[in-house]
Amino acid sequence: MTNARTESTILSNGVKMPWLGLGVWKVKDDGEAERTVTSAIEAGYRSIDTAAAYNNEEGVGAGIRNSGITRDEIFVTTKIWNSAQGYESSLAAFEESRKKLGLDVVDLLLIHWPVKEKYKETWRALEKLYRDGYVRAIGVSNFQIHHLRDVIASGEFVPMVNQVEFHPLLTQTELLSFTKSNKIQLEAWSPLMQGNLDHSILAEIGAKYGKSPAQVVLRWDLQNGVITIPKSTNPVRIKENADIFDFSLTAEEISQISALNRDQRFGSDPDNFNF
Ligand code: NDP
């Protein structure tokens, strides 16, 4: 049976990564992260997306350990924050993340944002961690095509993943096609438009399949070949967001959803951020 547990993509280096993960931005480290991760794993999630900047890596690690699943059944992503970028400082930041998570090896390590003058040195550190076996895959986040070209030209490895803001109001068609042709897996952050799901076409399409607007959007991600990491701390919505593997949108429905695009960001512009 297809479900969140079994459905994975294969990254360019052969590593399997689940199509669905749980996002944990803004989930607190006071017990909430641990509870949320445990309930996601119970609901079938096998991938968790955290970051040093989310200040909840300890809770995420505890949630994974308490869930009773074995280490190789779960895919854990973390990210190097902007203030830690550079070669030596990224190595040190990774070591801190690894300790907080309580893991020997992290599945995917990303550069959180393309900090000018820094991201190429940061990428060198990620390449070293990958070569040394501390991370199973390396990638970037919030990289535009020109950032990707820059890293591809100077680095030893092509990033395996690019995690970017991606949803029906921001369909990123050029970036998606560039990443596909370079075997870089695109991953959607804020896939649920941070909860702004009130678009009648999503409800209309959902009604046909007995699915919610959130489920329709997450299914649209999968059928676009994009990994998706919705965030919820609510056990009912956590379950709902994983129940997307038993229906398919038609090509026309996919186009109708994509037609919502307005190049609208809820987050910062990767070419113009100040943090
Ligand atoms: P999402 O687009 O996932 O939306 C989360 C919001 O939607 C929450 O308010 C949640 O509320 C609500 N929600 C969740 N499920 C449903 C549902 N089924 N129906 C209605 N509302 C729902 O936002 P995020 O910004 O959190 O993005 C997801 C993840 O992406 C982050 O958690 C993080 O891991 C990653 N991210 C990465 C960034 C980067 O720079 N690399 C930047 C931003 C995010 P509730 O919790 O109450 O259910």
C-alpha cells in the first residue's frame, strides 16, 4: 500500500528521501517538539525537517528516540544558520546540531539561506561532512537559479536538494525545471501557504475526492515531483496531511491549481533578505 512510510524519491546520490516530511519551524522545545514528532511518526511520517535556527533539535531528537522506530527508518534534515556560515564555523555548527539531535549521522544537511560571500565556503564544509560520512546527503535552501549555478561551477558536488518556498501562489516554474534538469530535488517549504488555504478551487477539487484544501495542495506538490513538509502541531491535522497517497489529481486539476500563481511570497526574497 502506498503511504507516507513507503513513498520516497531517490536523490542523485542514491539516497532515499520520503516525499512527505513534518516541518517543525516555530514548534517549541518545551515538550511540544517531542510530542509533535512522536505523533507524526505514529501517523506514518518518516521524515522531519528542523534547523539549528528553530531551536528545537533536542526535542526533535527526543521525539525520534521515544517513538520506538529504528534509526534507519527515519530521515532527519537540519540546516546551517546564516550567522554560522563560513568553513570552520559551519563545521562547528553542524557538530552542535548533531549533539542536540543525539544522532551519529544526519540524513540531510542544508545551507539555510544563500548568504552572499559566505555560501561557497559553507558549501565546502558540507562537502567535507558528506565525504567524511557525517551526513548522507547535502543540499541548499532558498537558492535561486544563479546561486545554484554558482555552487555547481565551484563545488565538487551538485546539491542534492534545494528547499524553497513553493505553493500554488508561488509556483517557481523556472526554478523547478532548472532543478529537474540538474537532478536537484526540489522541496517545498510553507507548502500550505502558512495556513492561507481559502481558495475556492482547492475546496472544489477536494470535494470531488473527499479531501481538504490542504490535502489537495500537498498532492499537487507530489504530482509536481516536489517533496513537501507541512507543519502542524495538531494531531488531527498531522494525520490529515499524511493522507494524500490514495488519490490522484488530473492534469487539468493540476493546471487549475497552478493557475493560482501570483509569484507571492509569505517569506523573504532570497535575493534580498537582511538576516
Ligand atoms: P505551512 O505552509 O506548513 O503551514 C503551517 C500552518 O498551517 C500552521 O499554522 C498550521 O497550524 C496550519 N495547518 C497545518 N495543517 C493544516 C491543515 N490540514 N488545514 C489547515 N491548516 C493547517 O508553514 P511553515 O511555514 O511552517 O512551512 C512548513 C515547514 O517548512 C516549516 O515548519 C519548516 O520546517 C520549513 N520552512 C523552511 C524554511 C526555509 O527557509 N528553509 C522557511 C519556512 C519554513 P497548526 O499547527 O495549528 O495545525
